[in-house]
Amino acid sequence: MDNYEKWWMNFDMNNTGSLFENLSSYFFDKYNVYPNIEAFIDYYSNSELRKQIDMHHPRFSVLSGKEIIELIINYDFDKMIPDEFISTTRVDEYCDYKKNELYWIGWFITYCKYKKDTSFSYIYNYIGFSELRRLYITYHEMDNSVCYNKIFANEYSTTRTVPVV
């Protein structure tokens, strides 16, 4: 991996972590609604915008996580947030997502994307949001390679299972 690739990986890991971590506060501050976090992350992970980021499009080297959310809402949704991305209850009343958990999820998916040299959507769809939340409990303070190796050790088996520690 050359220096540019390392720079891009670090930028992308931190920016994606920040994007996921700040979804709730950004949605509420800007649109006065609480997001359905999982639905938005599902959408983002498979979006055209994410594909452009995966290709290292230079336009995205200066965008913050908040700006990425705005791009999705303004261009993909024509400035209207679809109902499936809006929660009907306040995040702090129903949701046990922790900001550092969401940061780690975005950060770790991006780490795997670069380590495996594949797309963000492949990694996200391979592991899944629920599994990433479960993995966070055990692996968030370990070296990334430990969790990565546990997940992808069984990749070529006929039935995929993520090992439990």
C-alpha cells in the first residue's frame, strides 16, 4: 500500500466513523427528526456516493461526514428525507446505540474494505449491521486484525458463520 492509499484509508476510516457517530445529532439539528440509524447506514453502504468514495474520487477528500449526509439527502432523496429513514421516537428514549459503537462500526467496515481490497458495500453486506454491533462488544479495543481474521477465516466455507469469542 503506497502513501496515498494509506492516507486515503485513514481519512476514509475516520470520516466514515464520524459520519455514523454523528447521524442522530446531525439529523435532529438540521432536520428536527431522529433517524432510523440502521436504515440510513444500509442505504449509505450501498449508495452511489459510497461507490465514488471507494474509487477515491478526489471531490470527497475534503467532505466531512455531515456533508456526506447532506449530499445523500439533497441529491439521492431530492431534499426530502424518506419516511423509512425517520424514527417516530426520540433516539435517547428507544435506542441503545452508543456514539463510540457507531464510530467503530464505520471505522471497522472501512478498515476491512481496504484490507480485503473490495467495496464498502461488500464488507457491510457480508457482515451485517447486527453482527457488527455484536462484534463491537468484544473487539472494539483490540487490534483490527484480530476481528478481521475471525470474520474472514470462514469466508470460503459453504455456510458463513462469524466465530464467537
